[in-house]
Amino acid sequence: MTPRPALGARLSPRHALAEPQRVWIGFGGQADQGWLRLLRPGFRHCFAALHDEQGWTVVEPLSGRLLVTRPGVPAAFDLPGFYHRAGLTIRGPFTPGPARGRWLPPLTPYSCVAVCRGLLGAGAPFAITPHGLDRALRGAQENRNKVVDMLKSVL
């Protein structure tokens, strides 16, 4: 009897990219809906910008719609820098984790945070609000930088 593949191992080879994607998560947003005023200013919304060998893809979870677009900029364009200069908080780059199967569906609501966590993959930190996701990603980046600095000092 042959063993069954793990739930997350069902992706076919055609889904593999020659160059791995890198993901940046952007935070910002005004309170265009009343309930958003409960969230921290500057962290009322999040979105993702993905970069691969083909260029940029922006995933923008809007109220009632998921907008996925390929901006008309060259692949070498500094899109995260553009967003940063526009006053948004940008975290990244991150390499998405592998796909992971689940026995039960996630119990968190569909939101911009859930979409961004899904794009980051199985290793995405748990968060419910955009500010919580920013704190978790900032901590992950700081830890990664400490490990890189430690490896540089050893080597």
C-alpha cells in the first residue's frame, strides 16, 4: 500500500514558479465605514503586493470585493518604495510558506487580514486586526535580522 501525500502536498508541478514570490504587506486606510473607526488610525486596512519574475501583482481585499491587479509598471519598479513614499506602512519582503491542508475550515472571519495571512502561507502569524498583523510581522522581521547578523558574525 502506498502512503497518501500530506494534505498540503497536492499542488501539481505546474504551480511551481522559477523564481519564488516575495510578498510585501501594506497598511493604511481611512475610516470609510463607521465600524472601521474602532481600529487604530493608519492600520484600518491591509493589502499585499507580490513580486515574481513576471512583475507585480497587487491583492486588495475591499469591502464586498477582492481586487487583484497587475499594475502597468516594469518588473524592476520599486512598488514597496512607492507605497512607503505615499505614507503607507510597508512590511517585507517575505517568502510565502508552503500550502497547508486543514481538516477544519479556519474560524476567523474573512477580512483583509485573513487574505494577507493566506498569501503569506502556513507560517503566517496569527492576527485579527491590521495593527496586530503589523506587530507580528515587525517582530518576525526583527528576529530574522538578528539571526542574519548572528550568522554574519560567526561566518
